[in-house]
Amino acid sequence: MAKPLGQLHEEKVFKDPVHRYIHVRDELIWKLIGTREFQRLRRVRQLGTTYLTFHGAEHSRFSHSLGVYEITRRIMDIFHGRDQWDDSERLLVLSAALLHDVGHGPFSHSFEKVFGVDHEEFSRDIITGDTEVNSILRLMGDDFPHKVADVIAKTYPNKLVVSLISSQIDADRMDYLLRDAYFTGVSYGNFDIERILRVMRPTEDGVVIKSSGMHAVEDYIMSRYQMYWQVYFHPVTRSAEVILSRILHRAKELYEDGYVFRESLTHFESLFKGNISLEDYIRLDEGVMQHYFLLWQDERDEILSDLCRRFMNRKLFKYVDMVSISDIHELYKLFEEAGLNPKYYLIMDSSSDLPYDFYRPGEKEERLPINLLKPNGEIRELSRESDVVEAISGKRRTDHKLYFPSELIEAMDDENVKQKIKNILYK
Amino acid sequence: MFDDHLKIMTMLKEAGEVVGRKKLQKMVFIAKKLSFPFQEKYQFHFYGPYSEELTLRIEELCNLGFLQEEKEKVSGYSQYRYMLNEEGDKMASSFGKEIPGLGQCVRSMNEQPSRFLELVSTIMYFDKLTKEQVIEKVHIVKAKLKYSDEEIQEAFSYIESLMQMKN
């Protein structure tokens, strides 16, 4: 029988720009970090194409995952000894925190949309399938990997455990806001995490915040709001994302049409066929994807090569705020008339196409809000107590942009069509 | 282009009016599980499958002036009522594509209480498990709602009937 995992003889530490140090005392966590599936996260950027807008945003899902683990570890220390907290869940929560993003693919947002795959399913498969991660987790018991997968999928019976990793104020969000602010170089993503951690309290249904910490939470909500508009919804990043998703669509379409690529599609073939295995998936990372994009710059297909050159050399699409639907249909016709395929060169992108959310109290039983614990034991939803949060909750949260290659429009031969297009786009 | 928005509009046109965000969330999820072409990404939340993407899309449709949202107070909480307005109706008729079989399923779901749709969607969320495992899972993740065995059986039968309706 395998030796059960305990504590390391000496604590290990990782230097981290956001939390200063990440402390590892448990043998289980140390071994999980060393697995090939977890190491792969070094090769998947946390913010996808954002580095084309904010050049510092090259940080990986590896460093974010360590950050989420570290925040959760600190919360465990704060909860230790409290009535509602069961310390026997500690390693389960820490493992789930560390592995919550392990199934993310390269440029995962566009990737998942185009290929219809779900990183959460791959996370579960990596945790419960024939992998190094699974072999380590099983040392804690045969059902331990399934418990970890259930926590990440939010289907674990202990709601408090789930809420630490996934709720409106969880370790995941707190780390990515701080980390993304740090690496993008913006000054508005910061908030007082030490204060928030100190006022977190465990309850049966999840974490609540002592009302004395409300102002620190307000700051967190403000940071989240500003990061969404200034970083996550940035129109230039979205332009890169639009081009990336069109590249994947085009390559897939060409493959399905029997087009013969100059180079073998070893890493993409099962993906295009819709039967990608776990092993194939684990082998994909952003280095592999960009290798293909480099090669495809020289493909015979003009659309694919043009899109790849745009992505690799940051020749992105221009954008305007969305015009009316009837105008978009008119533009579609004009693009076709000018020989520019609108499926690849006229793209509408909405905020709902992005994987980020704002804080919203919502309607009863829609999703769990942030709850404050008053001195008399009463629980109150945050926006009912905070004027600042209430003000933000009612703000516009949607945005639509229309993306197009302005220089190809300028180069159109038919002056009449060109002018009609410009009249609609720039009115 | 705008296709996913139009699908939601088509659904609302078929439904006429949907009362409650939770209900709308579950209806789209169930329709997606029945293989109707909805693309919204769902995750399991405290109250069952939930899509932030759908929440935002609905908000976008309201902001674009195609969808009417009415807020009402029900026992201290806000409840929302959704229906296409005149513009939205025109839009759905002009540009929306018919989704065969959707109308009947949507109208049937719209007649069910939210509590029941929450159960149905939870069962469908765990569709990779065996029936016994699903029942066990429902009792674990929905312990507070205390679904009876009869309700669970009824939900399984309802899923069957939706599948037949679809075909």
C-alpha cells in the first residue's frame, strides 16, 4: 500500500509578485505542483490575447493557480478552530483551489467556443482519469479525486467548501483581480485583501463577511468593475480574440472541406474531427497553437494566411460601436459584393461573448450574492447595505462592437461600394 | 453574427412571456440539453445550472431595445418578467430562424413551476451518470429542497415527454 502523504520536512516557498510568498507545507500539494498536467499551465496564459494590448500580461494559469491556492490556505488558517469549519476538509479545499483551472486549454475562451469543448469537463477528466494528477490524489483515498472534481464542479455537498473556490467573493476572483492588475500594469485592480480575509466567516451555506469589513468589500467590487471595463472588455483585446477565433474557424472549415495543408496537422486533427482524447488535449498549449499560426501565415488559403499574419504581427481589426441590425445586414451584402468574406471580416462582438461577470445581487434564487454578517447575527445582501455597490449594480454592463479590417476596405477597387461601407461604419 | 441573440429572441417569441430569471435560465438549459442549438455556457451553481452568458445576453437584448423587462416585488425580493416588445417581435420575425420543435417544448416548460424546472435541469446536468447515481446526486446537491421520490420520477418522465415532443 502506498505511503500516505503528510507534511514536508521543510516548508517550500515560491516567490510570488502578488502574495510575496506562496507557502507549501503539505506533501500532497507539493507533488501535485510537480505533475505534468499542472506544469502544462505554465504554457497557458491567464489572460489569453490581452498581452497584445497590455504587453505585461504574459502571466500564466500556473502562477494564478498557485495564487488561488495561497489565498485559500490563508483562509483555512483563519477558519481553523471555528465551529462551522471542518478541518478534515482542508486538503480537499487546497487541492481543488490548486487544480481549479487544470483543464484550461490554450487561448481557452475562443478555443472552447469554436470546438465546442468545455475546460471544466477536461478538469474533471484530468482529475479522475489516467493522469499523474489522479495518481497523486488517489494516495489520499480512492474517492478523493472525485471529491476534488465535485468541489470544482460546484456539486460537492458542503456548500462552504465550494464557496471558497467559486462564489462572488472567492479565492479565484481575488487572485485574478490582483494578479491581472499587477501584470497589466493598471492601478485600479487593487483592494485590501488582508482585510477581507480577516473578516471572512464560515457558515453552513458559504462564506459571509463581517459587516465591519464592508468598505474593503466595496473596494473589491469597485476594482472588479473597473478591471472589467479597463482590461477584460478592452476593445483591442477583443479584436485580437475575434481574429483568433476566426483563424480557428477557418482552419476547421478548410479541414472539413478537404483542403490539404502544407504542414501536417498532428495536434489539431482529432480536435477538427471532434474526437479529441484527454492525452491529445493535454499536449495542446499556446506554444503549439502559435507554432501553427506561424506556419499558416504561408498557407495558400488567403483568408487563413491573412488572419494569421494579423494575429502574429498585431495587425488587428478596427472597430466601431454597434450599428443597427439592418445596417449590419446591409454591410454584409456590401462586403460580399466587394469580395470580402463577411464571415471572417465583419464580426460583431458583445460583452456576453466574454467570460467575465460583474457583481449583481440578482433575483431570489438566481445565484448566491455576497452576504454581510451584522453584529446582531442578521445576514444582509451587500447592495442593500452599501450605497456604492447599489450604485454600480444598476449601471450598464453591456457593450457591442463591430470589427472589420479598415485597410482592406480602403483598398477596395469599387469606389461606390467602398463609400457606402464607410458611410455606414463611420456615420 | 448576432445568431445567439436571435435564438433567445425566437425562444421568447414562442414562450410569449417568462416570469423569473431562474425559470428562464432553466428553460434555456433544458432546451440546450435537448439539443436545440443554444450556445450559452452553463455551470452548476447553488440553485442548479446557471449561465452568466445568458444573463448578460438578456441584458443586452433589453439594452438594444428588443426585450421588455418588468421588475416586480414578490415577498421582499425582486422578480423579473420578460417578453419581446414590438421591435423585438419584428426583429425575430425578420431575421430569426425557425427552430423546429422548439415552440412546443418551450410552451410546456413555461407552464411548469420553477422548482420543478430546477429539478429537471439538475437531473439533465448529471446526464453522464446512471439513473441511480443521478437520484443520489439530486438528494445531495438539492438537500434543502427535499425533493420527494415522486417528484424525481415525475421529472424523469417529463424529460422523456420533452424528448418525444422535440421529435
